[in-house]
Amino acid sequence: MSTSPLIHVVDDDESMRTSVLELLEAAGFEARGYASTGEFLLHPPPDRVGCLLLDVRLPGPSGLDLQAALRRQGVTLPIVFLTGHANVATSVLAMKGGAVDFLEKPVGREVLLEALGRALARDASARAAREEASEQSTRLAALTPREHEVFKRLLAGKRNKDIAAELGIGLRTVKAYRAQLMAKLGVDSPAELGRFAGKRPDAID
């Protein structure tokens, strides 16, 4: 499966859609075109970095309708609006809905590519963060209940001997649990352990 970015272009103006697709392909992007929101929804985007270049006025549901529907479905594909019917109210709604940019036709090549570049960067960053969080959750779930108890006390800044006293176990046992949990979490120092917990607030629940 390709891992290169994919730009989805939704515009009912065939000549405009074709022109944009040719521009994007000439710039080295992979792009797909759709004539309506319905056509786009019939072809769910693959699980890869991408973004949506979306017109506002479309046959059937509008671009804003599609933005709202994707948000309800939990689809986080970044959106750049490109429309020939711009107004303040519409642009405000689009940006409040999380759009990366709201551009008006005709748009310059560099302006369009810059906006799409920011959208793709946003998606790549969000995907990397989700992957890291998923990996950390998997590591955290691998801790035994006792290792988790030791972990919480280490994050609270408690010394090994204090943890041993609180849990009613030997100092050597605490050190063994500490080594095991650090290995499972993929950290090598107390500082790294703290950074891990900072990224995973649920780690100390």
C-alpha cells in the first residue's frame, strides 16, 4: 500500500477539478477527484496521510455539510476550502469547524500548494501522535498490577525504600519491579519515565 500523501479534490466544476488535479500531479502529489460530497462518501479515504480540497457549493450536501458529517464520524482528514462563493459567514463557519484554510477562486498556485502543504503536515503530525499514543497504551497495558503500583509511586517521587514500606515488600523486590516496568515501557531513566507519564496522563490513574 502506498504511503505517499493523497489529496482529495471535491468540486462539481469538471474543468476546475481537472485543472486542479493536473496542477497537483505536476507538483508531485497524488490526487483524486470527486464531483460531489456523495461521490466522495462512496469512496472512503484510505488510511494514509492526506487532506481534502473542498468546494462549498456542491450538488446535494454542501462542503460545509461534508465537513460537519466527517467531524461527527470522527474522520480527522484536514480540509482546505476552495470556493468561488466566499463570504464572511461561510468562511467563519468553515474555520470554526477546523478547516486549515479558506481560499477563494481563482487562487494562485503557490497559495494553494502552501495551504495544502500545511494540511498534509497537520495530518502527518496527528497520525504520528496517535501512533505514539497507541504504542504507549500497549506498553502501559503490559504492566502487572504490582508494577503499576510501583510505577505510580515512582512518579510521585518516592524512594525505593519508601515504596517497599508502603507495599510491604522487600527493597530488592521493588528494584526488580522498577527494572521490569522500565523495560516494558521502553525507558532508561527516571527522566524518561516522567516524560512518558507526561504524555500519558492515564498512566497514573
